[in-house]
Amino acid sequence: MKLSQVLFSQGFGARRECEGLILGGHVALAGVVCDDPYFEVEPEGLSFGVRGQAWPYRAKALVLLNKPAGYECSQKPKHHPSVMSLLALPLRVRGLQPVGRLDEDTTGLLLMTDDGALIHRLTSPKKHVPKVYEIEMIDPVTAKQIDELRHGVILHDDPLPVRAAAVEPTGEHALRMTLLEGKYHQVKRMVAAAGNTVKALHRSSYGVLSLPQDLAPGQWRWLDGPQSVLG
Ligand code: URA
């Protein structure tokens, strides 16, 4: 693939902008500037530098964001900035989207990708990909509430009881809950149906992936591919 095509595919702007970056001496291969937009490279496994920053070539991008509170997952946010604004510009240009949504006030692990088939695989209720939530409640957690969350509560948009795959008390006012689906406001609605109220909500894992301790709120990181989440 030509170097200018690589840059174009990775979100570095229109074809002319990519050529301009290369001609201007802003692109390096193995640390050496390459100013030929037509230079042929093998994209698989390629790492290149743009203005001194290293970028891996990815046919499809998959990143993990530690979502802070105060950001909306929508492309057209209404009241708060979009989580998209936390990503590097090339990832925004590539059109990465959140894999499912977290509420504006929910924090933690948010996957983002431009791979539509992967979004479907990760969010389809039939695939049973577990998501773990750390929940802080307004009222003390009772054994009855835990029992109801485990055995199923009725939500207004589903005639069948919706149950958590696992529920574990983690404090007087705190629970860890694992869900296999991702219904709208599912945790908050399940907790409300069980008779308590969510005060704070944090997603700590998605599939086999846990939120890394060293990834600060607002920071993102590349993932190697779907196996990082699906195992
Ligand atoms: N359930 C909710 O209620 N909110 C979220 O952000 C995620 C799951």
C-alpha cells in the first residue's frame, strides 16, 4: 500500500492532506523521515510516526476509553461533550463509535471501534458478553434486593423478568453486578425495580477485559483486537 493511502485509511485527513503531511517531512518509518507519498509499505504490523507520535496501522480500530462522568456517548450530544472529543483526531475522523452506551454520569470501561460487525458481536444479547458494574446505592443494600436482582425484576419494556448473571455485595451501600445484555439504563432500572436507587455507577469490565488501573479517566488505549475482549 502507498504511504499516503496508509495515512488516509488511518484518519489523517483527505488524500491531499495526507500527501502534504508526507511531502512536508512529518511522517517517519522506523524513525526515518519518508517524504515520498508513493512509497510502498506492507501495512500489516506497520508502525509509523506522524509529527513525532507513533501510530500502529489497524485495518479496524478498537480502543478502550476510561470514560469520565460528564460526557455523553451520543454523536450529537445535547448537554455535555461527546466521548468522541476524548479521542485523538484521526480516530474521530475514522468514525469510531461507542460499543453500546454508558449514561452521562456513568464512568469506566467504554469500548470504541469503527468495526460495525464487532459492535454487533459485542452488543447482541444472544452473544452473552458479560459486563461488570460497580454500583453505589443511596439506601443500604438488603438481602431481598440482592435476591430480586438475581432472580429477575420486571422492567416496563419487557414482559419477562430481567436478571443479573451475578450479584455480589461489596459494601453496605454497594454491589457488583454482572449483566449479559445492555438494555437502556438497565442497571438503574433494575436497581429501582428492586427498591433502591443508584447513586454512582462504574463499569469495571467488559468480556474478559478489565479496566486497567493505570488508565486515568479521560484516557484511551489501543486494544490488539476482538480477542482482547472476547478471549
Ligand atoms: N446501566 C445503566 O443504567 N446505565 C449505564 O450507563 C450502563 C448500564
